[in-house]
Amino acid sequence: MSSNIRIGISIGDIHGIGLEIILKTFNKNDLLKKFSTVVFGPHQQCFEYLTEKNIDKSLIKKIFSLDEIEENKLNLLENKNYNHKVHLGIPSKASALISYESLLHATSELKSKKINALVTAPIDKYQIRKSVSDFIGHTEFLEQNFEGESLMIMTSDVMKIAFVTGHIPLNKVSQEVSTEKIIEKTKQLNYSLKKDFSIQSPKIAVLGLNPHAGENGMLGIEDSTIIEPAIKKLNKEFLLDIVGPFPADSFFTKDNLNRYDGILAMYHDQGLIPFKTLSFSKGVNFTGGLNIIRTSPVHGVAYDIVKENTANEESFKQAIITSYKIMQSRFGIKKLSSKEN
């Protein structure tokens, strides 16, 4: 095992597919031989979930302290028990609170460096907000708890794409896009590509905001008055390799995706639609810009299929592997073999 590396996993919504994809991920490969794994969640509800879905529980070890971790096991760490009956596929304030408190527990251990990275299973943000009114999502939550300014980076073998704006309404995007913010987000992306993905001289494409990148001002002026000055300054003053702005509707070709190491989109759906179209099964959400490592699958809780045991675990598996690879890039940890990938 590599230097007692520990990857923590927040349980996600106990009524969704989180536990299913966690078990599927570790039942089918040798990942547990590379690092210790800790799932933060209540014993009773987790075993009730697995029993109802008829999922093999032999890989799991119940623990109450990180001192009890066992190698080659999926260690299920409980710090609180709940009087809650699991109802698969049903949105619930109670199950959402379990997922939030799992995240709190994992975050605490990450702060104290008892775990080395965090992989988060899918949550129901709407249900969490019934108990935690200011909760927006994992990315924003982690930014409040760790050093740095967060940058959501969606990563796969196809592309690595980051965003100037995140979870905000579309009608507010143009107000939030500024030359200064584009410069900052591009610098963050460039730094992460070097530090976290070992790309020494990143080449980054920046997308335009308006249709056809403004069409010389006919379809909007932000591309020429905000985005172009940012690109010029990034290249001239910071000596980065930045190209754009590109019309988003025609950018995502195979040649462009092979040509650029990273992409900066102006808003959420501009980048997420092509990313999930091309990389949904193997895509990973990485929270860059912080002093910790956090990844997650790109899909949600999938209440509609949870009773069928048909959830595809590949995105979660890639989230685990990506967190390990980022540790490798940051700290020089031994590489995974092709078999484990």
C-alpha cells in the first residue's frame, strides 16, 4: 500500500445510487490494494440499503474510529446513528441531512489531515437546503472550509474544462463575466493543469459568451470588450498560452479537443452540455483551486433507477482514480497500473 494513503468518501443521499456505485467500484478491481478507503456514513442505514438491494456486504468493515481501519476493506466509519428508515428512490429531508452530515464528518477529517483526499457521492441539494438554508453545493461548501478560491474543473480523457461562472441563473451570467474574473479563472486553470495533471506548458482555449463570439459586435459586445482584453493580458503580461474567444457552438471538434489541454467556458451549461455529451460515463468533477483534493462523479442521485441495481459506476470509479492521480501529481505517489485504470 502506498504510504498509508487514505481516500475518504462521503455517503451521498442514502435513497439514491451512491452506495450502489461505491460498492460496484471496489468490488470489481484491485483499487483497495493501493490505498485505504473510508466511507463516512451510518451503519444501520447503509446495511439496510444494501440488504434491500441484495448487494454483497462482505467487502465492508464497520468502524467507529480511523484507528480501526483495515486494509483491503471498505471501511464504513460511523460517528452518529439515526432513527431513519431507508426508502429507496424517495426524496427525503432526513436522508439528505444524513448526506450533509457525512460531508461534514469527512470535511473535518480532511481538515485534520486524517484523510488525503475526498470523493463525494451524489447529493440532493434541494432536500439539503430544507435543513441547511445556505447550502448551494459541494464546490461552494468546500471553498468556505478550505484555503483558496474554488474552480470547478470537469475532467476526462476527452477534455478538461473550467468555468468563469458556476451555479447562477443564466440571466445573471453577463453581469458576472468580467475581464478580471476571466484572467483569474484562466490562471487558476493553468496552475491546476500543471500542478494537478502534470501538463508542463498548458495550451488553453477560451470560449466566447455570445453566439458566434459576438459576430464582430452584432450579437453582443462582451467578447470584444471583456474577453479579448483578458486573453491579450494573459498572453502578454503572464506569458501564458491562451487562444480565443472561440464560438462555443463550433468549438468541440475532435481536432480542437486534441489541440488544447484545457478549456475555459463562460457559464455552466455552455461547458457542461458538451462535456456530459462526450464524457458522461467517465467524466469527473474536480474542485480545483483549493489546498485539498476533492472529486465526484458527474451524475446525480438517480432516484428513478435506484431500485433496479443498474447504475453505471464508471464515473465514480474514475473520480476515485482521478483523486489518486492528482495526489500522484502533487506528491509523487506511485502510479496506478493499466489494469487498475
